[in-house]
Amino acid sequence: MRISALAILTTVAILTTAPAVAQRYDANYPICLQSYGLGGGYNIDCSYTSMEQCQATASGLSATCDANPYYANAQAPRRPSRQPRRGY
């Protein structure tokens, strides 16, 4: 009885797991188009060199344009320099 319950539990666990989703961002382009489909699905296309180019493609579609978080030439935001403390 334990073996059959364990076999059923293992089978259910294997059949209900979802496949892993691969990274969909192309590190060569700074702008990504995220388009939404029926049933909550979406697609990411990182092949745009400017926000204007992406917005022209997204015009009339259920889509948004975002900065690519994995862009290879992206620069980290600069931290403000610290001022030395004054002694009174």
C-alpha cells in the first residue's frame, strides 16, 4: 500500500511540474518589447536599438517597451560623491 501511494505521489509530482523558462533577453540590444497574448501569455523581443523604434512597433498592439536589464553595454548608475565632514 505504501509503495503504490508513493508511486502515485511521485507520478503526480512529476506531471505537475512546469518546465523552466530560459532567459529571453538579448544582451546586445538596449530596448525590449514585451507583448501580451491571450490567456496571460507574453513574449519578450529584445532586438531594438531605441525606445522610439520599439514604440513604433508596439503602436496598436498590447505591448510595452522597457529597458533591457541585461544589456551588455549598460552603465551602472553613478553614486553621488560624499562630501568630507566638517569639524566644528
